[in-house]
Amino acid sequence: MTALRYAYVLALVIWLGGMIVIGAIVAPATFHALEQGDAVAGRARAATVIGEVLGRFHVVSYVAGVVLLTGLIVMKVVGPRPPGFGVRLAIVATMLLASLLSGFVVDPRIGALRDAIGAPVATLDATDPRRAAFGRLHALSTSLMALAALGGLALCYWETRE
């Protein structure tokens, strides 16, 4: 049971830590560094880098989500039912759903829109509907990651109480 709980907590830490590091450190630092010489071209390059990072991180989040779901279910079956099992299961499922939506729906739409535009999004006029669509997709992507991170923080808090 200790090994199972360890795998559960480790998956949670990797997933939550990754989201925080990407959102609070990697993305801002990448945009800052690459926008220094040429703001528009640098922003486009930074977006490409962050898109690649997120694509790879989505795989990490899917694996972590499966480990968390499996761990909770096995802990329930094998040994005393984890406190708040239903709520914890719902939080993990919501986190995984947010990651799946981001990785399989939102991010591909962002990539397709960027490809269709054929130029950096920042070069579009502020009233261009494609720029507005990009802004909505970006906000949705950010919101989905924030939802998953909040779920991760809630689970982390839950784990510290036990």
C-alpha cells in the first residue's frame, strides 16, 4: 500500500509541479528572452517553443492522471477506502478531462489557426476575427490548465491532511 500511495503522490507532484513550472517560469522566461531582439518574430518563436513544451507535457499529464485514477481505485479496493474518495476521484477526473480537452481539442485548434494565418498572430489587426478567435482559444487553454492546477493544489492539500 505504501508503494501505491507513493506512486499516487509522485504522479500528483510531477503533474502539479510541471504545470506551475511551465506557467510561472518556462513560458514567461521564453517569451521574455525571445522577444528581446524582434518582438513580433520573437513572440512567434516563443509560441512555437511553448506549444512544443505543452505538447510534451500533455503526455506527462495523461500518464499522471491515469496513475492517480488507478491509485485511488486500487487503494479503495485493497485497503481502507481513502477519505473523501468520491470527491478526490472527481477532482482527478476533472483534471484529466481538462488536460485531454487541452491536448486533443484546444491546442490542435490553436496550431491550425496559427498555420492558417501564416504569419505571427501579433501582426494581425486587433479587430481581425482570427486574432479574436486565437485569443479565445488561448484563454480557454490557460483556463483548462488553471483548472487542473487548482485541482492539483486541492489534492496536495488533501494529502498533507492525512
